[in-house]
Amino acid sequence: MKLITTFVFCLSLFCQAQNTVTISGVITSQGETLPYANVYLQGTSLGTTSEEDGSFKIKNVPSGAYKIIASFTGFNSRKKSITVSSTNIIVNFDLLENQALNEVVITGTLKSVSRLESPVPVEVYTSAFLKKNPTPNIFEALQNVNGVRPQLNCNVCNTGDIHINGLEGPYTLVLIDGMPIVSGLSTVYGLSGIPNSLIEQIEIVKGPASSLYGSEAVGGLINIITKLPEHAPIVFADSYVSGWGEVNADIGFKTKVGEKATLLFGTNYFKYDNSIDNNNDNFTDLTLQDRISVFQKWSFDRKSKKKFSLAGRFFYEDRWGGELQWNKGFRGGDEVYGESIYTTRYELLGEYQLPVEENMNFQFSYSDHDQNSVYGNVPYLAQQRIGFGQLTWDKSLKNHDLLFGVAGRYNYYNDNTTATVEADNIIIPSVFVQDEITLTKKQKVLLGLRYDYDKRHGSIVTPRVAYRYKPTNDDIFRVNAGTGFRVVNLFTEEHAALTGSRDVIVEEELKPEQSFNVNINYLKKIYTKNALQFTIDASAWYTYFSNAIIPDYDTNPNQIIYDNLDGFSVSKGFSLNVDAIFGSGISGGLGITVQDVNQTENDIKTRQILTERFTGTWSFSYKNYPTNLTFDYTGNIYGPMRLPILGDLDPRQEYSPTWSIQNIQATYDGFNNFEIYGGVKNILNWTPNNNNPFIIARAKDPFDEDVQFDAQGNAQVTADNPYALTFDPSYVYGPNQGRRIFIGLRYTLN
């Protein structure tokens, strides 16, 4: 009996051995073998690495159907389906080099060029970057970009703007598909409601770009590039909920319309209606929002194969913040304080390549923005319309790549505040020329010049020069210098809460703000024998501003005084980005910016308010291929910044502490077409009220009913008001939203 048992056991082992096979092959790239590449069977623990000659073997593979994956640092992974039966299998892979550093960019020169070839440094962030920390809008997503900070300007309404290298929001131009439809009043709203699934990439240029883009591109610009319909998924959906009760949903599709057109349709819906007051001041910590955005983009096939596309977007939002007992019945009254904002916005943009032999493009955009807001009992009703048209001629000659352009911009703005005596209604024509000169295979020079005519200020000329030196394929050195300008615009939504009872005093004829900038950039790629890949991107900049217009609210509490700064302001600093791929599914990035932003008037130098000395960002990811799990850890850190306190008696901190927002996320993509993700945002549970007696001054008396004033309008010390304060929600430098979990689901059908 024992002999029979032993025989049966050996027979079973023999049969099992007969049912396992060996998978072998060679991994190459463009004919060259790739040693130490990872090869594994998805969903199993079976895998290996290739030898020095690129060959590999995976032994003892049971029968069945598998997906075999080959990956190597700096190369795109490849996946193949195989069926294992009774014979050995040979599977070869040819991997293509990852082109992450060779993305095509257009923002720096208005031309489609490789990022490495562009003489203007352009930072590129893809849709994969947005997935590492899901957010309901682009405004929040930019918090993890080095040197870029979304700045909230009000604790109650949560409006804000985008700071680049410490410069205020009006100095940043935001584009969608290269068209300047987002500016001034509409900055935050223009960055909300674009489904992240429709975004191809975000391109960021730091420093003046007025020689190509005109006014507002003084501190830098952000270009949000949406997908071409033909490159978008057939169907996509992405939705998540958070522990605070936020609900965000993106959904869309693409389809052929007739034989000549392809339509890409997407919609975004965001809802938050949970009043939370964790800092116990009887005010909402986060504005309640109900927002919908509908986006569509059409691409038309032409016999000439030339471009023709149209895109449009509708945006509506109802948001409010204020005392917890507020409802719409109190809107505009003085019983319960609330800030309520109704926003309706339409956008249209397009590109048409002319049917001529030369490469000539016409681009256009139009936006119509209607704002109906109340700040307590102060109404703010505003309309803004921006129209833009631009014709460019791209002409290549020997050693010269020329670009000629003519443009026209129409601006209309009107509101009901005392800052607006009459509607701003103006057309600004422009012409520009650019020549990218190839000196040698390693050296290029770019020369640019733009002329704008504004009837309020006359002629404005903005030149720039750029130099690129590429001694090796892995080293790039760039120097950029140029000027920027911003035409006078006194109209911003944030002024509305202050200007209702103030007289606007313009002490002189205001001149356009002007800047001069020098930026030095060095980019280095490093590949090691251990299959590690590093990219180092370092920049140093110096920007000098003249004619800066800074509103004075302090000289007289009953006035806003506008004049050009009798002096100058300076922004200077250094930034460093390091991206790394470590192999085995591990990658990461680290960014550091150190800056000094100040102004000098009457020989007195002061540090700009709400500007940090240093910032840091990071992102680390780990992909565990056998389990189909990806882990992301993202975060940022901000150094101290000067804050808007209300006087010497104000007990709130004059400078913010060093603070950090950190997030973790796990994603499972083992299902066909589906991804499940979830994590924790703000894991440190940091909020600005830490170590502060309060954030909103006089939150218990938002209409200043119990504040006593002297003859000059200054608040007085009383038993009920020991710090001589008035109601003030502008002491804000970070979000009031603490720790929260989130969970989401994505579906993509390609």
C-alpha cells in the first residue's frame, strides 16, 4: 500500500511538471538589446529580468491564458496576450524610448516644437499628473506645481487667483488651447469645470511672455490644452466623493458626426452642500457650491488635411459662504451675513488653417462672463466680454524659422461699483514677429518683437531674446530676456467688498505696468548603469517692475488711492525640479523654489504681502505590477508669508508659519477599462486657524454694528472690541479644509 501511494505521488508530480512550460525571449529597442528589463505575468508572482544580452526566461509556468508585460526605465512598457499549453513559448519585445521629455509644446514660441528643442523653457504636466491627486478643478490641481500657488483671497467666498514665482494673479495669463479667454474677473471660474479627462497637458511658462501674448503675460502664463477629438477615449467617466460630502463627476464621449466631423463632448458636475465649521466661528469653512460645465470640441476633416476645430463651453455656478444660519432669503440683506455668487459664462474658441500653400493659421476666441454677487449687503454686478483674433504665418527659411502675426483684442468690462465710472470698452490691435535662428547644430537664438496700441496709453513695444545651447543630447542651457506689460485695469471682484462706501481716487494718469526679466535655465538628463533615470531642471530669474499699480487702502479708510509706484518692485529667485525613475515601478519628483518679492518706494523696502520665501513640492509613485496597485504620495510646503493684519493691536500672527498639505492615494487598475482609487487628503489635518485666536476678524459682528469709529473712520478700542478691529475675511493664506478621505471610480473605453 505504501508503495502504491508513493507511485501515485510521483506520478502526480510528473504530470504537473508536464503541464508547466518555459516562456523565453529577447527584449530590444531599435535593434539594440536591453539588459535588466522587467518581464512578468500580470496578476501572478511569476517574473524575471533580462540578461546582459537582453534574453529572459520565466520557468514553470502553468497552463492558462496570461498577459505578459515588459518594462524598462525610460521606455514605454508593452503588454502581450499569450496562451500557455504544453509547449515552450517564445515572446520577443521591442520597446520604444519614453518621450516624456520630448513632448510637443506650443506655448513658448506659438509653434509646435519638441520641449527639448524649444529655446524657451516650458514645463509640461500631463493628465497622469492630474490623477496623482484628484481635484474638482485645475485651480486646486496646480498646488503641486513647483513655483505655482493657488491663492485664496477670501475666507468666506473662497475666490482666488494663481501666483507664479510669488507674483499676484493679475500678472498671470491663463489660456485654453492657446486662446486668452481667461483673465481678470474670470480667472478662478475659467479654471473650474474643465473635465480633467479632456485635458491633454498643461504647459507653464514662468516669466514675461508679452512679446507673444500681450497684456497680463507679465509674470508668466498657463496654457490648458484639451485633447483632439480623434485622440480622446470613445467613452470616459470619472467620479469621486469625499468625507466632507463633496461630489465630483466627469463624463463624456466622442463620436463621428457625418463623414467630415468628430465631436468630443464632456460635462463636469460638482456639488458641495454640507455646512462645516470646524474652527467654531459660525462661518462656513468651505463655500457651498453647485456647479455644472458643459464642454464640446469639434474637429473637421478637410481634403487638404489642414486644421479646422471649434470648441465651446458653458459654465454655471451657484456658490455661497457665510454665517451658518444664512439662506437665500437673507441674500443682500443686513440681518445674516453671507457672500453669494451666481456665475454664468460662455466660451467659444477655434482654429482654422488657411487653404493656401503657406502655413497660415487663424485663431479666435470669445468669452461672455456675467457675475451676480452680494457681499453681505453690498451688491456686485459685473459683465466681462473678451474677444480675440490672431492670424499667424509660419515661414521656414535656411537657418531661420520665422513667425509673423497680427492680432486684435476686444475688452469690455462694467460693474456697479464706485471704481467703475463708465464701462471699459476698448480694442487693442497688435503685430508681432519672431525669428528662431539656427547658428549651429548645438546653438539657437530666438528674437521677438511685439507692438500693441492702446488708445489709453499709446504705443507699447515688447522685445525679447532667447539663446539655447545644447552641448550634448542630455544637456540644455537656456537664457531668456524680455519685457512684459500690463494695461491698467482697476476692476477685480475682490475690491467689491471694500469699494461700496469708498471714494476712488486716481492721483495721476496711470501708466501701464512694465517689467524686464532675465531667466537662466539648465536641464540635465542622467541615465545610470542601474537603469535609473534623472532629469534635473534648474532656473534662476530676476524681474524688475516699474510703474507698478498698488491700491492704497491705508492712507484714508474712506478712499482707495490708485497711483503708479514711485519706485520699483523686484522678484528674484531660484527653482529646482528633479524627476526620477528608479525602476521596479518607482518614480518621483521634487521641486524647490526660493524667492524674494519686494517693493521699494521713498527708499523704503517692504516685502510683498502674501508671498512665501520658499516653497517645495513632491510626488512619489510606486506601481506594484503583480497586484495592479499604484500608490501616490504628493504634497507641498510653504514658508512664512506676511499677512494682512488690521493694526498693531490685531492678535493674529503677522507672519504665517511654515505649513504643508500632504496627500496619499491608492489606485487599482486590474479590471478591464475600470480604475478604483481612494485615499486621504491633507493627512496632517493642517488649517490656518492653528495657533491663531481667530481667522475672521469680528466674525460675531459682520456688519460692524457694535464697532465705534472716530471722526476719521478708524475703529476704537471698547470693552466689546479690545483690539479695535472691524469685520475682515481677508486674512487667508491657505485652505480651511482639514483631513478628509475620498474614493472614486474611472471608466475609459478607448
